[in-house]
Amino acid sequence: MELNDQVVRAAIEMGGTATGEHGVGIGNRKFLDQEYGATVDVVAAIKETIDPNSIMNSWKVLPDAE
């Protein structure tokens, strides 16, 4: 897992992405803030508006709120 984290961090630093060909994935969602910054908050707000009961698996994509 640490090697994966190092590779993902390096990819983002070089202008790449954490998501790859299979989407974000549970393991890489923690990197979305680093890659997309405040955009993640906007997506979370939209998600909360259309899915206030969180039935659409937000825990699989959005990082945990801190």
C-alpha cells in the first residue's frame, strides 16, 4: 500500500492522476484533495443536494470528511 501511495503521489506531482482506467477506487480516494483541491468540496456539496440520505455510495468515491 505504501508503494502504491508513493506512485500515486509522484503521478499527481507530474501532472497525472490518481484515478487510472478504473475510476477512483476506495484506495485512491484519499488523493482526490491533492489532485483536485476545492473541486472535491463542490462535488460533495452537489452530491449532498441530490442525495441527502447518502444512498448512492458516496463513501466509495469522495474522501472522508475531516
